[in-house]
Amino acid sequence: MRQHPVECLGGTRIQLVFRDRESSVLLSGEATLEHIAVALNEISKHVFERPLAVYVTMDRPDS
């Protein structure tokens, strides 16, 4: 499996890992769990292969 360094782009990222490729979706920094669930639902309508892993990295507000 190819490995790519994780980029710090800010915002919330959904990364789907398939057997032969990866796909990422970048959401705004204000994304909530509800936004992530809606995005995953939309993604599932367009993806026919089951991903091996789904990683969600949420941006946290500055303290």
C-alpha cells in the first residue's frame, strides 16, 4: 500500500483508503459530526467499492 505524508491543511478531513488508492474530502473547520455524517452519506452514494479504512480528522478550535 502506498503511504503519503499527512498534510496539515486545516479544516476537517475525511480520508477513504481503498486497496489501490486513497481519496480525501476537505470540509470547513467549523464542520460538526452532523456535517461529517452527511458528507459520508453523500460519498457512499458515489463509491461502489467498500473502503478498507475511513479516517476522520477534525479541526479543533484554538483554545
